[in-house]
Amino acid sequence: MKCPFCSNSETQVMDSRVSENGDSVKRRRKCVSCEKRFSTFETVEIKMPSVIKISGAREEFSLEKIQNGFSKALYRRPVNSSDIDLSISNIHNSIYNLGKREVNSNYIGQLVMNELMKLDKVAYIRFASVYKDFKDIDDFGTEINNIKSQDWEKLFNKDEKKYMRMVLNLAKKGLYSSMPNPRVGCVIVKNKQILSEGWHVKPGDDHAEIVALKKCKKKNQRSYNVCKFRTL
Ligand SMILES: [Zn+2]
């Protein structure tokens, strides 16, 4: 480190101090020639990749643009700022950790959507409508249905999904006969074993779960400590 006063190239470090948040080091130095003192700061250099826009043009990565996108999408939404900061820093880190010199703007948009989806579904839809360039109300409907089906996926584990599919298929059997009642299916499960199943056939007949429970009884299976899966 050259002395800023006399340009002598030899300096002596008198003191080193790490900053409070740990991201920089301050060093107090003394020039061995003119003996004047000065400080230097050392920080990590983070080189973010440049962004390739859809048009093919390159631009500098801008965290501010991402922050703006977040604040527009989250306008008046009940999300606290520390969660927002965490999301933005997740995006920043994901892009940095790619270790690439260039990154597609699409990729960044996708990261933003993933984070917004976790934070707030309304904000997600707002952002997606602009980002994916929704043309009409049907585009909103499609996206909202996607969100709902993803939630459905998260609600159940693998076995439970299997039972729910069975139940939905059972319910379908009553598609026409059960009217005007809703179509309902039910399976009774104990320790991952299906004890019985039932569906609602027609108005006035036993409901799906009664059908299933009666079958259990017939087989002399006790229907306690069981799991009942049914639609409706
Ligand atoms: Zn000097």
C-alpha cells in the first residue's frame, strides 16, 4: 500500500479492526518514510453477473430493480420488511452463487416469482401478471388455479395423495346418480391399509362414509384409530 502523502511504498500496519457487521476491515497504517498516518478499508469484492435482457441487450445487475419489483408487488400487503429483505438477499445470493459472468433476465424473474410465492400469493399474482404479460382475465384464472393446485400438493404426503385420488375416483362414480346431492367418495385407512371404501350412490341412500363404515363392520374391523379420507 503506497503512502498517499509521499508515495513511499512501505507502510506499517498499526491496528486492524473488523467492522461491526463483519463485512469490512479497517487498518490504521503509518508510512515508514514520512511517518504520516492513514486508514485503509478492506471489503469483499462481489462481482455480480451482467443481465441478458430478452432483447439480447446486456445491462448491469441491479438490486434496486429487484427491490422496486418487490415493493410494487407487495404494495399494502401484510408482509413484514425483514421477510422481504430476506427474500431479496436470497435472490442476490442465488445469482451470485451461480458464479456466472452473465445471467438471463428470465432466470431472475423466475427467482423473484418463487420468493413472492412464498411471501404472499396476491403479490405473486401482481408480479406474474406483469412479468408473464397476462392478456385477459383467463390468464389470471389459469395462474390462480396453478397456485391452488400447488397448495393441494403441499397439503398431503405421498400416501395421502394416493388415498385422495382414490376418493376422487370413487366420488366420480356418483357423477350422475347422486344429483342433486354432491358426489362423495370415502376410504377408511388404518396403518396404511385400506379397510374399506364407499361412495354416495343416490339421494336417500347411505352417504359415502356410512357405506365405508358399514363395510368395515361387516368385515368385523373396528373402525377406531382409523383415518377417513373423503371428498366434501
Ligand atoms: Zn509517506
